[in-house]
Amino acid sequence: MKPLVAITAGDPAGIGPEIVLKALGDQVIYEACRPLVICDAQFLEGISRTLGLGAAAVRPVADPAVAQFMPGTVDVLDIHVPGLASIKAGTVQPEAGRAALVWIREAARLALAGEAGAICTAPISKEAVVRSGVPGFKGHTEYLGELCGVPDPLTMFVVDNLKILFLTRHVSLAEAVASIKADRIERFIPLADEALRDLGIPCPRLAVAALNPHSGEGGLFGREEELEIAPAVLRAREKGFDVAGPVPADSVFYQARKGKFDAVISLYHDQGHIAAKTLDFERTVSVTLGLPFVRTSVDHGTAFDIAGKGIASAVSMKEAIKVAAGYAERIDVPTPSPRGSSCTLRLSG
């Protein structure tokens, strides 16, 4: 049986609902998986009508077991959230942030119960979530980690055969540089190795990107390579991990693209993002690893500037769903358990 992928609609004021509808208008998605949208069915039907996206009919369901998963029909696990009638496209609103989190929680619950093999998330607005009453909210990945009791999930970008794992993510560049320490890298390498093995790579070949130009040029352009990165890589190799580095960042991604490495460990957010998105912006997919299930996401944001105009591209959404389906087939899903027993939601109001 094809894996069931739970697809969240993202921030209802952004392009998430639009690109989900557009993606499920393509039969190729149904050839890869059983797609189930987590959203308010009436709201999604309204988006479809307003934007003229009637290629697929919205069909509300109360339980995944009664979904049909037929091309031409978008099965929606109907989760109503108060306040959606007042949502205005392209603006930051607390009601939108609240709805986005409710849908994320439901998708995670399905996956933890073994009813979904993976989840795929449309983009959300961190500001809207904070305004909804969740102070300190950092993002999808961190929130899913909290729901599942995983303190530090891994983020991996996939574009074609290039895979990029991130040592640091949503922190300033100064904070990222300050946190590049040997012990942190040494702890991260086994996690990266294990995550890749879980995805079906039996003997992962890793490379750690350098921080400074020319890997520091022997200390002339910075000493992080010789003091922190190289010692961590050496100790990891002594423990049996197939890892190289530090490899100059201006060549390591190219080398991985050509097959020398299975994945690159990027030291900070933009180092890896620029490499992946320059290669193919629309087909770059974000994968969250280390959770009890696989989660994928588009590599772009809510695009409030074009929300509600019907011009958003669904290419990244399609790729994210297909990657979720592909990885769901390679890993075991949790044993089914009673609904609602694994997740809690931090919302006010």
C-alpha cells in the first residue's frame, strides 16, 4: 500500500493552501502516495473557489480510514479552527498562526499513531504563531521536536542527489560562528550518520564544510578549522565514521553533487541554503530527521506578497510530498496507539 502522507496547509493567510491544492491537482502525487490534507475543509474550498482552482474537488473526511485518495479529489481531514472567516490573505494574523499550529499538531498525532507514514508541511509565519500566544516560537522543526520529545531534530536539505545537514540553523551568524566547537561537531557527526542510515544509506560518506576561506589557509584566515573542526573530524574518523573535513565550502557542495560524499554538514544556515537553492530553488526540499517519523517541507516561506493572487508555484510542494512518500517507504512507522496520547499543544485563548 502506498504511504499515507499528512499534508498541512500552513499559514492560511499565506500561499500554503494554494500550493497544496495545486500540488494535488497533479496525478503524479497520487501515484507516489495517499495524500491527506490537514485543514479546515470549508476554508480550503473557499480558497479553491476564489482562486479558480477547481481541478480537484475538496472532500472533507472525519477519519483517514474513509478517505478515497483518488485523483480529482482532495481528501481533507476537516479540522475547524475559530476565526478563519476573518482571515485576510497576505497579512500576519494571530488567528492564522493558531490554525497553522492546530493543523501541525494533528499531522504529528497521525504520524505518531502510525496512521501516517510521513508528514509534509506548507510554510507558516513565525510572527503569526507568536501573536497567537506562543512566545519564543522558533519554527516548525523545533515545535515538532517539542511535540515528540526530541530536543534537537536534524534538518537536511535534499535537492536531486545533494544532501545537506545543518549544524546550526536559526541563529545569527555571529552566534553560529561562536558555537562551532569541536565537541558539538563530534556529537553531530554520529547523529548525521545514523539519520542517513535510517534513510537507506548503509555506509554514509560525510564531509564537514570549512568555515573560513580556503579552510583558514593554515590559520591565516581564521583558526576555527585547526582548533575546532579538524580535531573533531579526526576523532570521529578514529571512532569509525567515514567523514572528511574541513573541506573548503566553495567546493564541498560541488564534490557531493558529483557523488564524492553522501551528505555535507553545513556549519550555518546560509552556507547550505545558498548552495541548495542556487542549484535548484524550487526543487529543494527540507527534511526533518530524528523524529519518530519523517517530515518534509517546502524550502520557501509564506510569500505574503503574492498570497491570494493565484500565481504561486507548487513545484516545491510537489517535490516535498514526493520526498516524504519516498522516505516513508524506507523506514518503519510507530506502532499505532490511541489518538491524542503523544502530543500536547501550547496555545492560549
